[in-house]
Amino acid sequence: MPPASRSAIETGMSHFYLYSKGHYVQTSLIEDLKRIMGHRSGLKPDQVSVRDIILVLLREVERTTKDRAHILEPLVTYIREELVVWPNLGLAQPKRNIDDVILQACLNELSMTVVRDGHNIVLELEAPNPDVLPLTRPAAHTTDIHTATQTERG
């Protein structure tokens, strides 16, 4: 029996998933996520707070990983490594702060979410939208994702 389909469209989370999976050009993590959140909420990016983005992403990670017993372990380990371990070894990326690291940890989790199992859609996503952020491969995204999603929905 195929897994039950969930919808990121209904929760307004599609573009966060698409961003985490590399469908959008990534320039500045915070600014990119503010644009996505603004699009989701009907706000201008400068009206979006980092705190709100963190809360929305943490809730989505919690919702999508509720069947996993140890979700805190990878999140906390990633945050600790980025803020404590790598800097002490001189291997840290420049200008990383706690917000960036938490956001990236959430995106890492979303990027591993299964969207499709064979021909079955497990997580329904909207098509990438160049009005949200520039697309990494505009022609491929419009045909591959949107058409496949439309076809599989029936």
C-alpha cells in the first residue's frame, strides 16, 4: 500500500522545502528565507522576523519528523558542531551565528524529507515560483515538477 500523501501546499511550506532541496538560487540565507516567509504570509521581507522563520521551520521539522524517535539529536549535534566544535578547531565558516545555524539545521531536515516514493507523491509541493526567488533551472523546474505533480494528482 502506498504511503499516505501529505500536502505542504495546505501548510504554506512548499517553498521552504523547495529551497532546502536546491530548487531556488541561494544567495543570503536570512534574506532568502524572509522572501519565502513574506510570500507565504503576504508580508514584505523586511516585515518578517528571523524569530518567526525559526518558529515556523522548527514546527515543520517537528511535524514532519514526529515518527522519528530521535529528532533532537541531529539538530542539537549540528548546532553544537557549527558553533562550538568547528570554531575551536579553526574550521568554522565565517560569520555564523545561532540563527543561521538553527535555520540551516531545519533546512537540512526538510531537505531529507521524501517527496516521492516511486510514482506515488508522499509530500505534495507547489511548483517552484520565480516570483518567490530565482529558480536554479527555470525550464527544468516548470516542466518536471509541475507537470509530474499535475499528472499524478489525476
